[in-house]
Amino acid sequence: MITAENTALSLDRFWDGNRACAEGALMAGLRFYGGYPITPSTEIAEFLSWRLPQEGGVFMQVEDEIAGLATCIGASQGGMKAMTATSGPGFSLMQENIGFACMAEIPVVIVNVQRMGPSTGQPTRPAQGDLMQAIWGTHGDHPIIVISPSSVQEMMAIMVRAFNLSERFRTPVIVLTDEVIAHMRERVTLLDPASLELWERPTPEKDLPYLPYADTPSGVPPMAAFGDGHRYHVTGLFHDEHGFPVVSEAAMDAWTRRVFRKIEDHLDVVCAWEVRVGDQVFGAHQIDHALSAIAACEALIVSYGASARSAVAAAAGRPFATLRLQTVWPLDDKRLGNLLAASRQTLVVEMNRGQMLREIQRIAGGRSPVRGVLRWDGELVRPADIVAEARHG
């Protein structure tokens, strides 16, 4: 879990989340941005339009969000770290290309700055109604990684993590932020570039035969860039190790198992969360300490994104534990299930009608009562409402 407390310190700035997003992407090695402006994500594109060329990168404003993600897919196939940013209506338009990137295993980072919906909704009001779309939006069974920041500082750091996960696992990564984080200004301490661990995608040996979709111990095949000497086929159809379409049940089953396995076998890397009890903070690898701390509390408050700020405020000075999910998909059912089972009651806080709530109830499996503290009118959940629901339970 990357937090403000464990990032390397350098110079301080007073930025909003969109600026921090762009800066974090540049630190991660971003070299291509393709997209179309849309509130409340537009400042990301505005900043990168002049900053990215200074770093030797390419910025493209295209005709719509479909083309935006398509250009990123092409740039990634050419060997560049690529991203786009959008909001609800644009994210809807990107779903087909998200599926293509999943099928072709193309690294790309997609930032969705959520706003109220559906349709045009309220462009300047926050929401968290795109969670299920981020997980299931494109058709067919597909693996995807979705992460969510809860502060401007974390917005910068999480972009580095997004690119690392995308490159490591050859998969699209969705950064699910919201209008609150995007436009809120906070003090930000710049990351020290020398301290950052940047992951680069595995590449094949130039003089050896290349199978672009071969199975490997990690489940992640090396990825050649177009033009570096390896010729291979890219398609949205189910394909064999060479990339050519197949209709074999065995081959299609093997592909599906591998692309899910490459992520599910590494949940310790992919899944990040933190438990807070008073001044104590426990990360995903400190589950034993977290379990005992949760068991001593009256309630466990689960949250992500901007809603986590309300959860932390509600817990301040009270016998409540908070569980903040930085990785909102996939979820580590086993470890999270143990945390939920240790709780006397669990409250899920989010700005929608209960999209994460359903997942937490599924994972809890009746071992702990789980209720929602929800709001969907363009405002943050009030800490007082969380406290009232906890006391009511």
C-alpha cells in the first residue's frame, strides 16, 4: 500500500488530484496520452498536453473516447507506456476497446474520474457509480485490475502503481477516482524519482523464436514491441500461442484459465488495503495484527476513494476500525473474509446504491452483519451518518 507516510520526500506542492495524476504518470514513465476532454478529468489532458512533449512523449487529442483508448492501445503495442483519462460517458464508450486490450493482453492505464450519472448526469458532482462498470463493463469473462486513491498525495503514488501493475501483468489497469479527489487541493510531497521501483514489461529475446501468448510460470508471456524484429498477430478473437484465431475448446479454455491465473496467483502483489484503528495502521501483509485490532472495536467501516475520508473522520476518537480498499478489484476473498468475520458489524460507505456493499456481503457470507451507509445525490456521505448507523447496529 502506497501512502503519504511511506513515500520518499522531496519538494512540496499544493495541487489538485488531476495534476497529481498527471505528474505520477510521468514519474511512472508515461510516454503517450490519447484522449478527449471531459469534465471532471479535463485538467489531466490539459497538463499533459504541454508537459508530456517536454519528456519526449506524445500527446494526442482525438475525436472521441473510442479513438482515445484505441490510440493508447497502438502506442502500447509500439512499446510506449500509455494512458487515457475520462469520466462516465467517455468510459462507457471505451468498453469495447477495454475488452480488446484484455483479450490481446495489452498494458494500458485508464483513469476514470467519476461523476454523477447515468447519461450526462451532473458533470461537476462526485459519485462512485462506475464501480461495477469498471469490473464488468466490457462483455465476456475478463481479468481486470481496478485501484482507487483517497487523497491527492495517493493519487500521484497510485499512478506509479497502476503502470507497474499494467506492465507486470500485461493487462489494462483502471484508476477509479472521482470529482472530489480530482478537484480538491492538498499539500503534496513529490516522490523521489531515485526511490521509485518501476516495472517494465517482459520482452522476448531478439534471436529466439517468439510466441506472444505462450504460457509461462507466471502466466505472463513476454511482449514484443512492433518494429523490434518480432512479427506476430494481434486479434480480438480467441487465439493460440502465435496469436492466430482458434475455435478449439481446449485452446479457448487454456487462454481463459491463464489470463485469470496470472492475476489470481499474485493477489499478494495486486491487492492493497489498510486497516486503521486509532493511530495504528496495518497493511495487507499484517493481517494477524489487523484481526485482533478489529475484534476489539464496535464496528468495521469499509470504504474506498473519497468516501474513505468520511469513514476516517467518523472513526476518529471512537472504537471503530476502518478498512480502506486501494485495490477494489480483484478482491482477496480469503483474507478480507477473515477481517470481516472478526468484526461485530460491518458498514460499507460509498457514493452509490451499494455496488461494493454487494461484494462485501458476498465475502462476509453471513459471518458478520454487513450494512450500507450510502449516498447518491452528489455529496459525500456525512461522518455523522456513519456514526449513527454504527450506534444503531
